Amino acid sequence: MTSHTTTASQPFGGTDTPGASAVGQVVEESTYRKIAWRTLPLLFVCYIVNYIDRANIGIAQIQFKADLHFSDLVYGIGAGLFFVGFLLFEVPSNLMLARMGARKTLLRIMTLWGAVSCAMMFVRTPTEFYVARMLLGAAEAGFFPGLILYLSYWFPAERRARVTALSFVAIPIATMIGAPTSGWIMRSFHQIHGLAGWQWMFLLEGIPAILLGVVVFFALEDRPEQAKWLSDDEKARLTNVLDEERRQKASKGGHGHGGTLAALGDWRVYVAGLVSFCAYVLASTIAFFAPLVIQSTGVKDPFHVGLLSAIPPVVGIVSMLIVSRHSDRRRERRWHASVPLMFAAASLMVMPYLSHNVELAVVLLAVATAGHLSSLSVFWTIPSTYLAPASAAAGIAVVSSIGALGGLVGPSVIGYVKTTTGSLALGLQVAGCFVLFGSILLLVGIPARLLPKGVSRK
């Protein structure tokens, strides 16, 4: 009894649930801690840089819309077109990761997105803006689902929600670091060597991705069998646990014959994809329009907008860690992913009525951010629980690709509404309806009985 209690309290420990944790206990806690410390910090930093380069346009638009004479519709379409490139190259990129390994794939992804991010400084016309955003999406394609797939090579399902959550803490931290930093660069570097502040921002925030891509290539291992820092006994135990998990998935509804066709033939992939679509609407609304919501309350200085934009992620971090930990302890995923989306939807729907001052705007953005991040870390453990190893790479990428369309729809709709009405109100409410639909679809479309035993008991 004491052993199980101690294990549940460990950051990367098991759970008290019979059956699933019994398998996990074959591997020593020290092994999981060792793996976590060798992989998560670097992936954490990579994800921070990834999210900064994806979302820094939300701060940049404070300056470049006026400099380049872009409307909110042009901005919204450009922000969303990122996800078109993302969509087109997501599945191929993830299949390449499964075949070529994480090191080579991440080297390619990170150096390309860093280069394209730097090139954003040369944008002058709406067409150039659209093309650059699509290229950035194409360059980044595969990073997020690749991260999910990579973690599944090292951690069993019962530990994955907390491990995934620790990785996803990078999203709010990226906002906490990136938003004020972007605002400071834009204010402090403006007109140095004749470049606008937003041009310096794209240049200085794109370079770290290129450097990190090289670091990842030399620092990570593709699979546990290749890890020289694990003993032979640790490798054998971990491999046995993961192999047993794969066999259980194959015998409890997973597609043992696997492959891309198996993933494409599993209707649960498409339900999860639609849920991901709605979640992407939420994510893109927060990433690309939270600074505009704050700016609409009367805050004009880019640095101050960045500072205020960094507050909601603090709430998001706390909420995400609590929800993911509780999800692991209860071994329940669906409700833990759905309920936070409901809170986020409510926040978006009432935001136009209560965000007339900056304090209320920040509070509502904090609720939306907490809902987004709490749901995110739990939701992405669901597809990997019912996809067989052979179809996991394609299946996760399909889910993410369908979701990426939400990243196009959300900003485009809000940008159109803002341009035609002069207000964000209707656009935020439409986004809230999408999120509410996604939260309900998750519960109705993926019943607990269709998931492998032990994943969801509710």
C-alpha cells in the first residue's frame, strides 16, 4: 500500500488503478524520472520557441497592420492560412518521423520554420503575407503530433497525460515570455537600421529555432533501445511494458493490421478530428486575438499589451497541471477534456458583454486559456489509446490535420466580423459556439465503452 501511495505522488509516477498500474510498476520510478529529465526539458524549450514563432503575429499586428495598411480581415486570413500549410504537410511529416526518427525530422522542421519566421520580416503585401504564413505552417507541420508520438515511444498510456501536460506547459510559458518580449523588441528596436520593430521581432525570434534544431539532432535518441544513458535492464523492462501495452491495444479494439489505411478507416479518428477542429478554433482565437481584445480596452503600447497577455497563461498552467494529474489518478479522459472546453466556451460567449475594462478582459481570457490548456493535455492522450502502433503516426496526424482547419476558420471568421462590424463581439460568440459543440461531441461521439479498458471509467 505504501509503495502505491508514494508512486502516485511522483511527478512521473503511476496511479493507484489496478491492472494498468500493475504493468507500469515493472519499470522503476527512477527510470521514468531519468527519461523525463533527458527528454522533456529540451522538448519543452523547443515547444516554447515553436509557439512563440507561431503566435507572435498577435503582437506584431499592433504595428504592421498600420505600416502595411492591412485590414483585420487580411490579418485574420493570414493568421489562419498558417494552418493550411500545416494541414497539407501534417500527415507526410508525421509518417516521416515514424520512419526516419525524431532527430532528423525535428532538425528539418525546426530549421525550416526558423528560416521562414525570419523571412516574415520582408512581407510587404497581403499576398506575400498569405504565402509566408502558409509556408510557416508547412515548415512547422508535424512538430506537435510528432511530439505526441515521440512521447508514446517512451511513456506508457497511464503516465502520458501528466507527461504531455508538462510538455504543454510550454504553451502558456511561451506566451508569458514571448508576448512581453515581442512587445519590448517592437518598442525598443523600432527604426534601428531602418527596420520597423515588428521586422526585428520576426528576425530575432526566428533564429533560436534554427539553433535548437541542431541541438536536438545531437542530444535526443529516437527510441529507448538507442539510449546509452539507460542500462540494459532498464531498456528491457521499459520495452516489455510498452510492447505489452501495444499488444493490449491491438486486442481491445486497436487495428493490429495497422498502417495508414487502418487509421483512415477508424471513424473515431474523424470524431477526434472534429473535436480537435473546435479546440483549434479556441486556440487560434486566444493566440491571435487576445492581444486585440486587450488593445480594444484602451491599452495601446505593444509592451503593455504583451505584459497583460502574459497573465492568463499563469492561470492556464495551474489549471492544466491540476486537471491532468486528476485525470491520471482517476484514469478518466473524456470528461476531463470536455468540461474545461465548456468553461472556455462560456468565457468567449460572455466576453463581449463583460470585457469593457481591462481587468475583466484579462479574467475572461484567463478562463478561456485555462479551459484550452486543461483540455489540450488530456485530449491528446485519447487517440493514442485506441490506435495500434502501426496506425498511430497516421491517425494522430489526421486528427491534428482536421483540427488545423479550425485554426483557419477561427481567425478568418473573427477577422471578417471585425472588419465588417468594427467589433469582435459576434466573432467571439461564434467561436464560443464551436468550442461548446466540440465539448459535447467529445462526450457523445467517443463513448467510454469504445475506448480500451482502463482509459475512461465514466
